[in-house]
Amino acid sequence: MRENIAPSDKTVRLSVFGYILVIISIVGFFGYYLPSEDATFWQWGLTFSTGLALLTPKNKHVPRKKRIRVLVFDLVYFLLLLVFALFKMPYGINLLALTIIGAILIVPLLNESLGVWKKE
């Protein structure tokens, strides 16, 4: 019966904010924490964990047939962000590209998992 539950606006907002927090934490970790000697790790770990926690409500709205596919898309998304962060480019261009591409990919990820913008 859960497959017929439509996602609420709150779920969509939480998911978008969760993806944004994941992007912020990766950019902060690779852009600030690693190059700085006096930086602390806890805020980037906490930001990443909070982002992942905010992504969990969307999973209860994903139909059972699509759950594995959505999980794979999310894992590929996180790996893509990490790959962009690991490339060393001058002036932090890799982190800028990570931020832009990560933000753009939020729309197809939510559309695939929640069907928010699909026409019926």
C-alpha cells in the first residue's frame, strides 16, 4: 500500500536540502579541511551525516520496484561528486564544477525517485 503514497512538498524540500548539504560537506572537506592545518573534521562529518539523514524520507515514497535503481543512482551521484573533488585543478575549479554539476543533477535524481516533475 505504500507504493500509492505521493511525496509531500516537505519530503521534496528535505531531499533537496539533503543533497545540498552533501555537496556543501564534500566541498568544505576537500576545499577547506584538507588544505588547512588548523581545521577540524567534525563539522564536515556532521553536515554530511545530516544530509544523508534528510535523504531518507524520500525512500519511503519510492515504489518497491525502483528502490534498488534509486539507491544505485544515489551511490553513483555520491561517487561522481567524490571524483570531481579528487581532481586537482587550479583555483578550485574542480570544486566549482562539483557544486554546479551536483546541483543540476538534483533535479533528475528527484524526478527518478519521487516522480515530482513527471507528467501523468
